[in-house]
Amino acid sequence: MSEKQQTPQSRGERRKAKKKPATEKPKAAIGTWIKRAILIIFLLGIIGGLTGAGFFAYYVSQSPELDEELLKDPLSAEFYDKNGEIFATIGVQNRTYVEYEDIPPQMVDAILATEDVRFFEHSGIDFLRLMSAVLANVTDGFGSQGASTITQQVVKNSFFTNEKTLERKAQEAYLAYQLEQEYTKEEIFEMYFNKILMSGRVYGFGTAAKYFYGKQLEELSLDEMATLAGMPQSPNNYNPFTYPENAENRRNIVLSLMVQHGKVTETEASAAKGRSVAEAILPEGDRNQFTSTDYPAFLQVVLEEVEKIQTANSKQAFSLDEGVKIYTTLDPQAQTIVEQKLNDDSNFPTEDIQTGVAVIDTKTGALRAVGGGRNYGEERGWNYAYNLNRSPGSTIKPLAVYGPIIDKEQWSTGTTLVDERYKYESGQNVTNWDNTYHGAETLRYALATSRNVPAVKIMHEIGTETSAEFMARLGIDIPDHGVYESDALGGGNISLSPIEMAGAYAAFGNNGVFTEPHVITKVEFRDGETVSYTPESHVAMQDYTAYMITDILRDVVATDGSARRANVSGIDVAGKTGTTNYSDPTPYPYNAVPDTWFVGYSPAYSIAIWGGYEQNTTPITTWDERYMPQTLFKTIMTDLSETLEDEDRKAKFKKPSSVYEKRIAPGSIPLRASSSGRLELFVHGGKGAQQIAKPKEDKKENTKPKEDTPAPSEDEQLTEEQLEEQQDDTLVEEDEEGDSSATDSTTDEDSSSSDDSNNDDDAATNNNNSNNNSSNNNSNNGDNDSSSTPEPTPTPEPTPAPEPTPAPEPTPAPEPTPAPEPTPAPEPTPAPEPTPAPEPAPAPEPAPAPEPTPAPSTPPATEGGSES
């Protein structure tokens, strides 16, 4: 019988027979798949390795040759002006070469402990260093150790840019190995020691020793060597001139690493850590900027901007020793004009007074010229146009209060404000430069004559946040704590440079469009890549705001304005003066101030000029010193305008369609139209004119508008339609006081210099303020008159007439202005009553002291700003 015919299996046996293959099959499948996966990974690894090897071989084949000249000498950076012409080169000429044998051993130890402790052991690439670098950055703090060897850094700095790509890394590793084969360790270290970038324009440790300490290498102390050794990883962040605290922290890390690697003892390191970096470096006056160019002040700003780029954006960072071509905004003609003016001593009232000048293209924000200081040269490191950080005085008013209120509330240039006794929220008095109050006046008049009380009132109206937001859109850095009330007068915590001021004002002349001031347009690298650095423009304010501010500031520089010394014949110019005050004036002569400013602009150029002394404790005491920025502006703007095409030279600021004109009775409460009044500007569809403070309720009946004067109630706004109706209704019967008069003359001297109302040729300026000033001086000072105005309160009568009190003492007829001319500038008399006396004029004292010193939270600044 065959096996097939054997006794059949039981049911249980058959079930087991069926299950057995089922349990064994999955195990066999898993094992198979694991084997296959391992095989695939292995094959992929081989393929990947072969592919990587192929790519590596290809990248290596594209590597540059080892050029000894490039290895030992840094490549030069070239700088081009706006016309594409080269004007400066920075490179090998800024270096002191040091042989290896002349390098102090402790200097070598400091560098190796920080940059490459296994330098004398590896062959160009230190794989252990890669792992130790990661560990060191975790345990000792970020930046305590880099990953590249000194050999790799020499290769990178000689042949490559800072671009981090696989190709560049492969080539760098290959050339580092090649370099180790062809040169000794000492030769490679010498290359690194002399080639490494230590600052924006300083190469090598030998040069850095002279630059930062004024010493030879062998004269350096341990702490100074450690400071220098820590810089190459980030020359900008660890620059002891710019960031002494960062440099000191980095130095201490270097000293700790030297202890860790047995180069110095703990006691030596502790003693070195006890020295202040800020005290060890050269003082500002002794620093040499290592510039070699016809335009050192401009070049310095370019180099400062290069350092900012390196710090702010690592992806676009580059080093000057990469052989880059930097294209700038420099206008050689403009720069030559500025330098000639600053080198001409006849333009300055004293031998030591200094100045900073910034010339910016109004339309593009491009910096065209820089005046870093008088007779600025290679020996000077402080640039008054760029490095200056002083309070702006009243030049801040258009930026901090008047611009924001027009932009947000659409106020008119004829809006009625009341200049009266007033206090900060802290209870501190706000005073005007002349210690008087003009009562009801227009917004135009308040800004053009730089009254302080209206400015602070407006700050309260809009709020400090709105003010901060407006200024921030104009490129002004706002402190973390925000804006103070006193910033309305330039006496808070906001400090600015001429470049920042010129940039902000340029937006007024460019229909409200702001472009950050810039000096670099693009950078071209050796491989042909080009990166643009031209900032984008943005709308910072409405076009009506820009034009209305500009129109008011035109009055400031008019031939009868407070800054008439800045008037340029044939050029449409607007501008604002400013001075600051000492927070404690007692140690200084009467009327002394630390800073004087003028910022002016045309459709072509925006120019900011600061004047003062190197130490702000040296006071400005004469009118010639105060007026210096104005006269300098005039001569620079005149010469610059002559370089323009005829069409550009004759260009005017154009009124936008959003603005219309109406004649009004200046200072009337509520505001009313007047056929013979002053032309003021209004925003179409805007809120029109309104007052932010009412006159005192206890004023006499003459503070009320005439009953026959149809006008809205005091709380109502005057709309465009109402203006038109009132103008029609009042064509025949006008206020007998001549409502177009002086309240609005924008010729009162700017508070910045107590303005020229105290000066000889400024006497004329303020005859036109007689309505405001003469009658109100009496009512506001309270000690000059008791006859005409019973109320000593500062608020004059808000009659339809101009700002001043309606009953000036001289005659029953209020305002002294003879006839309310409908002309925009009612006060034609060039030099009325205040006869031309010598500058320290008698009239209203500018008294810097009284100015609203930084109110509530005043900053601890010696430039207490105030009026102007």
C-alpha cells in the first residue's frame, strides 16, 4: 500500500498541519525585508558616497590656485560714487605687517586658545574641533569657540566670500589641506595674524594694537591681548570703541580659555579681568580712522553702514577684504562744496565751534554729502553728521506734534490755539522762550514762531503714542519707554544726528513719502553677484500734512522770518530752527545754550546742520554762534542749487489736490472767514479748524465773539461749507480790529535762539507780532500793565481779531497793525520798532532756563531742550 493510502489524520492533526505554515511564513517575510532594507541602505550608501566623491572631485577641480600674494595680502575694497567713478580704496595700505618671530608668545597663546588650540597638531582640518566647538558653545556660552581652523580661515579670507555653500566648504577643506602641505605652521599663522579683519578698515593684530591702544604689540598687557584675540569672530560686535561691554565679556571668555588650556594661571586671568576695556582703549580724540580718501567724512559713514549690514543680516554680510566693489550715493560736487564751506574759517564765529552737516536727496533719501566737522581729515574719528547724538530742540516740533495733529485730525494751518499759562501733567509750568503768552493764535503762527505752550497742548491732544508712531515712520528711533511730554519741545529723551534729521524732514518735501537715509546702493562681489542695499520708500504721512507743514516752514525762512538768514534767493525753501537748554543753567552765562540747529529743505535737497562744541559743557553765548547753522545752510544750499539743471533749480513745492485755501480771521474763537484775512490751508473733507483750549471763562465780555458775527458755537468745528458761507456773509462787514493781522505773521523769532526778536536785524520780524506780543506781553507778564487789560491771565480775548488781546494799551483801537492786508504775510514792514540793536537784543529774553525742561520723566540729559 502506498503512503497516500495510509490511515487518515485526525481532525486535530489536520488543523495543526494547516496552522504550522501560517506561523512560519511571517517570520520568514520579516527577515527577508530586513535583509533587503540593509542591502538597499548599503547600496545607497555606496551610491551616495560615489556621488559625493564625484561632486567633491568636481568642486575640487574648480578650486582656485594657491596664490601666495593673495594669501599674504588682503584684497582691496573699492568704493564708487553715484556716477560710477571710484573715489576710495581700502586694503593693504591700512596694515602693519608683523613677522612670526616678532609676535609675543602670550599673544600667540591667546589666539590659539580662542581660535584653534590644536593648530600645531592637525593637518588643516580638525574633526575633533568640530565636535568640541559645539560642546564649548553650550558649556561656555555661544561664541566661545569657532569651528574653522586657522588654516581654513586663511583660505576663506584669501579666496572666498562669506557665502556658505557645499561647494565652497569642499573647496575650502581641500585648499586648507594643500596649504598645510606647502607652508609651515609658522608661515600659516603669520598669514592669519596679518590678514585677519579686526575692524571695518583695520587688518591684522599689529595694526589693531596701534588702532585701539596706540601701542606696539610688545607693549600690550595680557588683558589687551585677550581683547584683540577675541575680536576676529565678530569684529563689529566686539569692537571696543563701539561696544566696550561686549568686548569686555568676550575678553573674559578668552582669558578663561587660556586658563583652561594652561596658557595662564587663574590668578593672572583674574587680574586681567579686573581691568576695564573702556578705560584701556584710546580716548576718542586720539583715535585714527585709517582713512585714505578725498572724502574721509563720507567714507566713514559708508564704513559704519557696512558694519551695520554685517551685524544685522548675516546672510548679506561681507568683509572688505573679499575684494568687493561698493557703490555709494556720493555726489562729488556736493561733497566738495560742503568740505570747502567747513574748511573756511570765515564761516564760523569762533575758532573751536564745531558743526555736522548732512545733505540728502529730498526725493530718494540718498545721502549726497557729509560734513563730519571742520577741517575733517584722517586724524579725526568723530563724525558730527553721523555719530552726533544731541537733543534737537524745537526742530522736533514739526515731527513730534504739528505733523501728527494735522495728519490725524486734519487741522488747518489756521486752527486757533490759545497760548496761555499751562502746566505739564506733573504740575510743572510750561513757559515760552520770552516768558510771555500770546493768547489766541493760529497753528501757523504757533509753529512758525516756535511757541512752547501750544506745542505741549497739542501733545496732550494727540497723545504721546500717536507722536511716537508718527516719528517712527520717519526713521526716528523711539526709546523703549516711549515719548515724554517734553519731547514736544525737543527736551525729552529723543536725541538725533544731522543725518536722521535731514532724512525725516525730507519726507515733508516729498509729499509725505519717506526713504531711509542711505549711502550704499549695491555691492558687487568677485564672482559677479550683486546685492542691492537701496531701501524701499513708504508713505509716512498724508500729502496734505507734508504740504501744510512745508508751507508754514516757508514762512520761517521768509525775508521777514525768524530764520531769514537761511533764505536762498530764487529757491523754494522751508526750514526750522532749534536750540537746547541746560537743565541747570546756573553755572553758565545768561542765555547760554549747548546746541543750535537748523534743518531746511528744497524740492532737491534736505540739509540738517548742527552747531556746538565738542563738549556740551562749553556753552554757546553769542548770537553769531546761534545763527551759524542758518548762515552755513544758506551758503551750502546756494552753491548746491547752482549745480542743478534750470528746471530742478526753479522747482516749487506743489500744493496737492487734498488741500484748499480760505481767508480767515486769525485767532478768532470760533474761527470765522474774512475777505481781508490771512489765507490759510484746509484739508478737503477734513475737520477744519478747531481750538484745543478755550480762553479762561472769567474773561471780560470782550472775549466773546461779536453778536453780529455769524459763527458756530465754540465747540463746533468750522467745516468747508461753513467757511464758504461765512466768507460770503462777512465780505462787507469785517471786524474793525483787522482780523488778518499779526497774529499770523510767521516772523516772530524762533525760540531756539530766543530767536531773533532779541537781535538787531530781527527787530523787524516782530513788529508784525505787535498784535500778539505787545498787547499780550502786558496781559501775560502781569507786571507791565494794569490799565488796558483787567485780566492778568495769559489768555487773551478770543475775539474774531487776531491772537492778541483786543484792547492793547496804546490806543483804543486794538491791534497796532494799521490795515488788515489780505496778503498771506500781513506784516510787510521789514524792520519796525525793535531797532537794529546788537545781537544780544533787549526784547524777549530767550532765557534757556525757563524752558519746559523735560517734564514728568525727564531724561538725565545735560541738553535739556526747550524752545527754539
